[in-house]
Amino acid sequence: MGYTAQVELRLIPEDQCELAQVDAALNRLCLAVPPIKKNVLNACAQTVAADGVMQVLEAELLRAIADTLDCPMPPFIPENPV
């Protein structure tokens, strides 16, 4: 059985989004229980993979988020190493 958060989601305008806010959100998420951290990381991974292409910077950001949340992530290995 799944549970849905019953909180209002407030989005701020893009021009007000700064790294400090991302840092504060990740610090707050660090206090969450492991299943919530896992769900957040899965949502981030699905967002990165939505276009079918994972850019290097996207993979690095995903790994940084995983590290911040203390969630393990396997290494990314390219399909056709050069």
C-alpha cells in the first residue's frame, strides 16, 4: 500500500531558484527516513532519464544528490567504452 504526501507543493519562479535553496532542501531531506530518500533519488533518476539520454553533468549531479542523501548508487558504465 502506498502513501501520498498531503502537503501543498509550492513552486517558486525560476529566477528565484538558487543553489542555496537546493542545498537547504537536500539538508532537510537528509533528515528523512531511508525509504523517502530512496523515493527522492528514484524521482531524480527518472527525471534525468526522461529524454532517454543521460548527459555527464546529469549523472554527476545525480551522484552528488545520492551522496548527499547517503544513498548508494552504482557506477555508470558507458555501453560502448572508447
